[in-house]
Amino acid sequence: MPPKRIEDAVGRVALTAVLGGSTVRTDVATAVRWTLQRLADDVPGNSVEVRVPPFAAVQAVPGPRHTRGTPPNVVETDAATWIALATGSLRWSEAVAAARVSASGSRADITAFLPVRTAT
């Protein structure tokens, strides 16, 4: 069964709360999941797995699909870093240089897809 979709209005409320300083777990979880959902919607594909433990992971970016085991292209970061990347308050190159994001694989640089489109 596919994961339940987060409505845009609900996602925006959670993201606004987190950007305003909320550390309530449900706000953070919803904001992370919604921005990852938006990334996957805007850049469909299966060549890069973007992980924000413990909240969610999505596959995105067109290209070769993996079928078993660990994907060859993985991006992993914490929730605060992901929210900063997704909203454009942190640049990809800065996050990588500061070791705030782990990116492995030839397609793991997702600079072209950030910030995530959160307005419809």
C-alpha cells in the first residue's frame, strides 16, 4: 500500500510552523514528509533515494532504476538540514562541505532540484 499523501494545505501549515521554530515532532515529521513528497512529485524517477531518518525516504530523479539492495545513489541528512535545503535557506554545496548531508553515487547531487517547490 502506498504511503498516505499529505495534503498541500497540511504540509504548508507544518512547514510554516517548523520555519517559525516549532520542534514538535508531528510538525517536523509532516514538514519533512511533505517536502520529500513534493520533491518526488516534481522530479519523478527511481535513480536517487533521498533519506531523512527517522521520518521518510523517497525515490526521485529520472535515470536507471535499482531493484535490490542499497541503491547506488543515496542522499541522507537530518530533518533540520533537509528543511533548510528544501526551502532554500541552505545551499547544497554548503551542506555537503559542512558534512551535514551524505551523498553517494554519480546522480546524488540534487542541486538542480532545490529548493523544493512548495507553492502550487
